[in-house]
Amino acid sequence: MENTQPSANQNLMETASQQQGSSNNSKLLVVVVISVLVTAAVTGSVVYFWQKSINEKEVSNLEQKIFSLEEQISTIDKTKVISQPDSFSDISPTPITEPTANLKTYSNEKYRFSFNYPQNWKIDDVHQDPDAPISLSNIASGHAISVHVYPVTGFGYCYKYSERKAIVVGGKTAETADGVGGTEMCDKPEEYVNRGNTFVLIPVDDNDTTRPRNQIHISYDYPLSGIDLAKSNLNQILSTFEFMN
């Protein structure tokens, strides 16, 4: 009778073969896992260093832009510093009057006052009388100035004056007002249409208590179209007006 059961040696050989196959499979799995991990690590490293390189370039470009911007700001600040004076004392105000060398001086010895006026203006002082009015002409078309010392009781009849304003002239408190002609009180009001007048009253003596008291009356007549020039010319006189000791 034939024996169909495997011998003991065959069983041992099959068992050993199975164990070897299992071992090989385990080794292959380990190799695959290690390969995957290595590949992931290498890929991660490549991605990391690539991203780091990009970031470093962006940071470098940003730093260059910031540095360039700082240089521009520094240049602007330096320009401002150069263009500005070191202190307010270096700032010269715009002169109100012309240089003294280009001006003439009128002086009233009796009432002890003086003022400057442009050389091209003409002054009428033929009376040589300190109480007589003087007139300034050759200023501009239709412009005329008179200066007179007398006890003032009112204003001209041919102008409607606005409210008086207090100003300081020659260190004294004076008054001024603007007027527009012509009024019905004037003999020929039609001659004063479209004309204006600015007057200034300057006390001769602050201690004078008489009424009316002597005051220096500066009267400037001008066409209304030339009011800006008139204000500038009058300021020329008032800014140089002074009382002599």
C-alpha cells in the first residue's frame, strides 16, 4: 500500500520555504517604506530650500526697495533743511517801503514830523509855511495827496466815510477811514462819482486837551479803480512817518 502523507523532511522544507518567503516580503516592505520616506525627505528638503531661496530673494528685493525709499526720503529731508533758514532771525520780512536811497523826505520843523515819499512824486511847498497845506502829485492819474495841520472839526463834505479805525502812526494813536463820493453836501458831487478818499488824523500833541485840537490831516484822493495803489502809496508814507525829538 502506497504512503500518500508527506515525509517529515518535506514538511520541514516547505515550512522553511514559507518562512523565507515571508522574510523576503518583510524585507521588501521595509525597503519600500524606507524608499518612500527617503523620497519624501528629499522632496521636502528640495521644496524647503527652493521656497527658502524664493523668500530670501523676495526679502532681498524688499530690503533694496526700503533702502532706496530711505535714500529718497533722506534726500528730500536734506533739501528741506538746506532750503530753510537756521532760525527765524534769518528771515527778512518783505519791506513795506522802498530803500531810503530812492526816497525823498518831507520835514515840518514847526510840528516836528517827517515822512518819506518816492523821488518821482512832486511836492508843493512853495508857501514855506508850516501851517499851510502841502500837496503831493505826479503819483498816478487822478491820485493826489494833501497834508495839513489844523484843528479838525469834521471831514470833507464830498465823501461818505465809513467807520473810523484806530491805527498807530509814528508811535501815536491815530484814526483813519475810507470815503466814497460824492455826497449831496458837495457843491459838485458829480465830480466825485467813482472816486474815493482815505483820510488819516494824527494828533500833534497827545497832551493837548483843547477841542478841537491840532491834528495832522493826511488826505488821499484817488479813482476807485486805483484803490489798491492808493493803499500801497499811503502805506509808503505812514510806514516812514515819525516825530522828531
